[in-house]
Amino acid sequence: MSTLTLLLLAGLLPAFQLQAPDGDSLTRTAITAAWAAGAFGLLGALVWPLLVRALLLVPALVLGLLGFFINGSLLLVALWVTPDGRGAADPETAVVVAAVMSAVASATSTALAVRDDDAYRRRLYRLTGRTRA
């Protein structure tokens, strides 16, 4: 889903590109989007737990806003490590793209777990800090 979101945003936002300046095939652009989505997911999984621990003393509102900028920075790094340097975005656009990707991922996971009572219970247990009996 992240790859499709990146492809859609690359088509909608002129400051966000996933192909070489002289153009690429749709397949090559999709491969670049898949690389960027994978790198973004991997960076998020590795970096976010460390950042959350480091920023525990930061007020919640600031951390919430800072999260968008951190995700935008992670997306810029993910685009930088794509093969042949085909991915590029302005910093402001990277923040927007990362926010949309997070919203789509959240909506997708919520839609897939709508009728899953176990997922709901796990979430409640996690929020209360308790373990299952």
C-alpha cells in the first residue's frame, strides 16, 4: 500500500519525484517507489523506538508536531538511498508525503482490523499496561 501511495503522490505533487529527470518507465518508477517505501518502513522501525526513548521528556504537543518533521526527514533519507538517485523531494513536500503515508497506513490497518475482537482487546491491554490473564 505504501508503494501505491508513493506512486500516487509522485503523480500529484510536482516537488516529489520517483523517476529520473528525463523520465522512466512505469515499471522502473514502481521499483523506485517500492525501494523508497521499504527504506522508509525500515528506517521508521529502527529509528522511532530510539527517538521515542530519547524524547520522553518533550511535551506531547511538541513531540506530535516533531513527529511529522522526523518522518519527513526519514523519507528524505529513504529517497536518498534509492538506487540511481531517482527519488527526490523538497523538505516541505517530504513532510506532507510522510504524513499522507502515515494516514494511509493507519487507515488501512484500522480497516483490516475492524471486526477483529482480539486486536481490539490487545489494544486495550496495551493502553492500560496490563498483560492478559
